[in-house]
Amino acid sequence: MTGLSKSKIYQLIASGDIEAAKVGRATVVFVASLRAFLQTQRTQPRSSVTPGL
């Protein structure tokens, strides 16, 4: 879904970058929190046209 490893997701939870909750033994990541984090990490696509040429 994200291309991120499980360990990276756990690091992001620990750092507070994404929100999660424990449900029994499962760790549940809030979709809105994950989307918000991924949105902040977006980069602008590079233009294929070089200016001045």
C-alpha cells in the first residue's frame, strides 16, 4: 500500500509522525494520519523540459 517496511511504519509511530492504536495484539494505523503524513512527503515531479533550450 505505501511501499514502506513494517519497521519503518513502527519508527514513524514511535516518532509521532503517524497515529496508531493497539487493538488487542494488533497495531492499527489510522488511515487519515497515514494519508496526511504521505501528503507531507510528496515531491513535485521534475519537468522534462529544460528551461532555456
